[in-house]
Amino acid sequence: MVFPGSGEGAGWFVVLPDCAAAAPVSAALRTREVQEVSHPSGRPWLLGHWSPDALTIGEAGRTKIAVVGEHAVTADRLTPAAARIGTIAGLDGLARGMAGSSHLTASVAGRVRVQGSVTGFRRVFHARIGDATVAADRADVLASLLDAEVDAQRLATRLLNPCAPHPLAAEPVWRGVGALGIGHYLALDADGRGHPVGWWAPPEPVVPMPEGAPVLREALSAAVDVRVRGRNVVSCDLGGLDSTSMCALAARGTAKVIAYTADGLDPLCDDVTWARRTVAGLGDVGHHVIAGDRLPMVYEGLRDVDEHFDEPCPAMMHPSRCLLIPRLAAAQGSRTHLTGFGGDELLSGSPAHLHALARTHPRTALQRLRGFAAQGPWPYRETLRQLWDNSSYRTWLARAGDLLTAAPLPLEAPALDWGTPPRLPPWATPDAVAAVRGLIRSAARTAEPLAKGRGQHVELDALGNNSRMVRQVSQLVARTGITLTAPYYDDRVVEAALAVRPQDRVTPWRYKPLIVEAMRGIVPEESLTRHTKDEGSYEAEAGMREQRAELLALCEDSRLARLGLIDAEVLRETCGGPLPPALPFDALYQTVVCEMWLRSLEAITTTVPG
């Protein structure tokens, strides 16, 4: 069996039911050096590796509660909670009151509850192993216990651009391993059976901005405080408005704050200019600017990737780039690094809200629609079609499955639908197309959207997709000794933002108005006037030019080609020159990370004894 390393770096854990049927799993885990926490009954409950400050436990009678992650929960709080709780459903109140980002597990009178975060930054995977259902925070741990193989059909969905649609995007790529969906916890009974239970739903977006902005400010303040409290030094990104807010909130505490700004190669990138204005307004913040020519290129060092992820990870495209700032921060004494990841998905506001708004507030919707359409510019006929179309999510998903090989949508396509219909790249084989189409059509028969309205569904889908990527970047960064934190993915922060009325936070004329109002008096006023953002395509195109040899090398004896998922010759021709104008640069990302991930699995099996 192969498990994540036990040295410094990201941890992992497995959760066992309180029954004799789980004994073979605990015996298998104990063949390695693991930490262990027992059920109140004395049977093994939690096994794995975690840092001492990540785990807090409270126990009373036949109830035991454990919180793992970034939190401020103490045993003094968990122990009385354990005394009050008689069933696993009784933890809903505790779960709704916790700041930060963590896994919550409980063993109550022989029954077990396991839950992560609502966005998926903290994931819960599950598998039936022998006669017991077992949970873990990493899919590859369960795959190792099962001796499971990669599911080539599921892997084929990872070739989709911009990403696989819900619910396929969150499915593990290992046979026999499942994952909880948004808003669910896993219940394990005393016989070792497991089933998902819904406990969370997105808030109704009905709160006016004047009431919602202070709630978001409070939630973000608590989220940052969880990370910086008791620290002597913390570091942070300082680029766009989202990371600027993190930096400003951290600067209100007692820890020394060190901020880092990467000066991009794009001559239109103005992050450094705005960062210096912010630092001048905040006062005592150390600031380091990293010149663009010091940043590793996209695709640089592909063959040097030695981190093992439980699914294909975008960080595999440029690991040195991901590690540069954390390594610099670690050298300055930081052990916690704040980022603005999640801010775009949560705060920009999806124009898809206009679909519902047109039916409840038609005048406001029409005004917003005209603004977005002019900025696109959106084609008139397609805009009206999406606006008046009342198709269900299942219908949209089935239609998306039919269009996998159609031409990519133009950049000016309207954004009023359930999402962007995904496309497979031109190097995908007919077998890959058939496999993905079959999975999408099967999912479309029963799929439910993540929210009733298109706008919230699109936002939650984006939060889930990107938080899963950041989860893996955090794993990579952990090797530097730093915890990479992303407060915008915290449950309380997500709830506060999504509760604000779309007519207040979705507008073509203001840039992220919700965070602007929430941060008044915290972020320097001048910084709140920013309405630009570096979008990164310049670096991607430059990286492809400079690292063409690295990309072409991946076409040799391609592992994806071995599985019958891509035509290596077509991929080689594409990588040999500029990308076709109609092909988005990130379409290549998906294939590269899948290829690199398959190669990393080979490295595990050839270097670690089974």
C-alpha cells in the first residue's frame, strides 16, 4: 500500500465506524506509523498524520467530537458540546457556529458523523472496504486501502474545458471511491454502513447591501483572526482587491505582516502600483516585490514535479511558481500565508442572477443586462435566448453532453445560463468523447443544481471547482512548512456573501461592490477604488513559447494515449506552434495536468514498496 508521506507537509486522516467490521482497515493502517484517536468505546476512530495544533477533541460520556484544520475551537468548548449532544444530527448548531476551515467529526453512541466544508476545500471521501464504510480527507488513501485503479472514464472528464460540469467535477478518479457533495455530511451507523445526509443549503439571497456588508466584514474578520491569532509573523499575497482585504485585516492584529506582490510580465499588470498604495495606507506592513523575470514560467519544470496528489492538479503546471512566495515567506519566519483565493468566485457576482431577476425585478434586470451586454459585447439574439429560456439544469446538462466537440464558445458569449457548456479538446479520441458523453447523459437523468437559481448555482459550482484546486496547492505549499489559507472559502464567509441580494452585488458598473462596502474603514480608501485585475493569459502564452520542449516531451509515450483518451500526434502538432485562435489557452492545461498526474502515479509505484 502507498500512503502520503509522514514527514513535514500536508497531513491526512481516515475515519472508521465504531464496529468490529472496521478492524481489518485499522490493522492495515497500523502497518505504518500513524497517529490514532479512539472512539468512546475504545475502538480505533481517527488514524493518520496531522500537526498537533490542527486537532482539538472534546469528550463526554459516549460522545466524542474532533475538529481538524484551521479553527479556534478549544476543548473547553467541545467538551460541553459533547455533553449536550445525543445524536449526530445534534451537531448542526456547532457546525454552523464555527469560524475558519476544518473537518468536523463526531462519534455519538456508536454512530459517526464526518463533514468537511461547504465549498469542498475540506473534502470527505468514502469507500466500502470489506464490510465497513470508511471516510478520509484524501481519495488516494482510500484507493490505496482498496488497491484501486484509476477510472479512465472519470479521468476523461478532467480533459473538459473550462471544467467538468456538476456533479461530475467533484467525483474522484479512483474506482470504488466516492465523495460527498456540497452541503452533506457522511453518517456511519453501528453496523459500518454509510450514507450522505444533507445539512446545509445556500442562503436565500434577500439581504440588502447595507445589512449584508457588515455581516461579511464580521465573517472575514473572524476568519482572518482564526489564522493570525497567537502568531508572531504572518505573510500574505498582496495583488488584487481580494488579497488586499486579507492583508488589511491581518494588519489589524498584533502579528508582524509581510506582504508579497508578484510583478507580472504583462505590461498592463498594475498589481505593484496598487500594492504600494495599500502598504502606504496601512503603515507597518513589510512589503516585498518579486520582479517578473524572477517568477518561474508556466509549464517550467514539468518533469521535476514530485508531489503526489489524489487527483490531477493545476499546480503541476508550475510547481516552482507556486512555491516561490511561500519559500520566501518561510525564510522570514512565517508559518501562515493568507491568500485571496476564492474572492473572484464569491464576490464578482454571476450575471446568471439576471435570469431570475428579470422575473422579479424586470426594470433592474434590464438595466444590468444592457450594461453587461455592452461590455461583452453579447450577441443580441443569444442573450435573449438565454434570458427567456427556462430549461431545467438536467436539460442544460444533457444538451452540454451533446456539444462536447462543438467549437468553443466565443469570449463574448452571454453568461445567463446554468454555466459554460464544456468542450473536449481536439486531441481527445472518439472513445474519450463517448465515455464523457455517456457519463454526462447518465448524470443528467438525476442531477440537481447546487441552488434553485442559476446565479447561485454558477457561483457555488465555481467555488467548488476552484477550492478543490487550492486544496491541492495548499498540499504542495505545506512542504515549505507554511499553511496556505484561503478564508474566502470558509463556510461563514460564503454564507454571508451569498445572502446579499443580487441586485446589490451584481452590476456591470462597479467592481466587487460587496467587498468594497464590507472593507470600508479597513482597507485604505484609495485601494477600494481599484477596478482592474491581472488575468494571467500573458504568462500562459509566454510559458508555452518558452517551454515548448517540455510540452512536446509529454507527447512521447503519453500515458493518456496509452489509456486511449488522447491522440498524441494531434497534441504534438498543437504544442508545436501557437494555439489556434479558437482554442482557449487553458484547454491545454487540463491535458497537461492529467498527463503529469498519471506519470506521478508511476513514480509512486516504482519508488515505494507495496
